[in-house]
Amino acid sequence: MFARKIIGLPIILALFAVGCAVETGGGEEEAAATEDPTSTYDSAEDPSPIVVLETTMGNIVLQLDRENAPKSVANFLTHIERMKFYDGLFFHRILGQPAVIQAGMLDSTYARRLSPTAFLDNEGGNGLKNVRGTVAMAHAADPNSAKSEFFINIEDNPMLDTDEEKWGWAVFGTVIEGMDVAEAIHELPTRDRGRREFVPEEPLPIILRAYVQPKPEGWQEDTSEAEH
């Protein structure tokens, strides 16, 4: 796997950025906006919404950080609540160094799903670090090219943080349940498929459904599995 190759940090970051697809918006595979009229929960009023990723390998539960990453959180929720964008996509990229699992582009037939949303301004300077258990927006060589793709940090990945020399990858939430599921996905064997590298072998780790979950009464905000 990529993790076991001895590659200099600049090359690692270049390859990581190249592997994040540049989306242009529009296209035949755009997700349609489908509002759920039965929902009474307003995630816009919640400073730390909870998102559940139901996958074929188990559930991964994320707590988002609207205070520190308002644009990234609003974008992520738009893809989930209005477009059901992630339903049927899979974690299409599994890297060892940096140790991440990435989703938000390919469905189970390997067709690319394009997002119609605008590119995001990079919020990598928000002070949140790419430590184990955090979730961040993926982008290409242009640091302001994030749209729908995101990744979960399986280990601390300080090389992905913004610093004085570069824009990094903006963290916007943490895994609060199901880190064992994320780690199990990370352990899947990978292969090359056409021009794509580090694609998991079948059966694919598919996101069956992604949705926002209202918090139960007595919710505690300090339940994160991320290591700070």
C-alpha cells in the first residue's frame, strides 16, 4: 500500500492532492435536491449537528463543528439533507500515508457523482488539526477546490494541517462513534482500477445512507473518539 512506500513529504502531499478529484459542477450525474417535508429538526440551529453514515460495514457517527468550520459544515449538510448525495457512494480511496479513508465521489458502479455546489473557501486555518478520528474536506491542488469529497483521519496526520508554508485540509468534525468501523475500512486490501489507485477490493464499503440525527435529551458534547 501507499503507506509502505518511502516517499518524501512534498511528494506525498502532491499525490494526496492529485488524488482528490477536481469537480466542475453540473453534468448528467448531478444529485437532485429532495427536501424531506416530514423532518421537523432544523440542523441550522444546531452548533454541532450529528451525522450518521450507515455503511455496509457498520455505522460511523460524526459530530460537526459549525463554530470553527461554518462553511464546510453548511456544505456537508446541504449534500446530506437536500441532495441525499452520499447515499450509495463508497469509500473509494484508502491510503496508508497519510492514513485516511475518503468518500464523496464514486457510487457502487464506479460512476462519478458530480456535485452542483460551489467550490468551498478553505477553512484549514480554523485551528482544528487532522488528528485521529477527525473528518476533513478533500481538495485538489487548488486549496479552494473542495466540494463533496471528505475523508476520515485514521491516524494523526499533521502533514495535512495548514501552516505558514501551505494551505492544508480543513477539519470540520470528529467521529464520536464507529471509529472501529472506519479502521476496519482502512484495513481493506486495495488495488488499482484504471487510472485510480488505492481503490478497495470488492465487496465495497458503501455508504447506504447518510442523515442528520437529532440529539437525544441530555446529550453531552464531549463524547468524541478523536484524539486531540
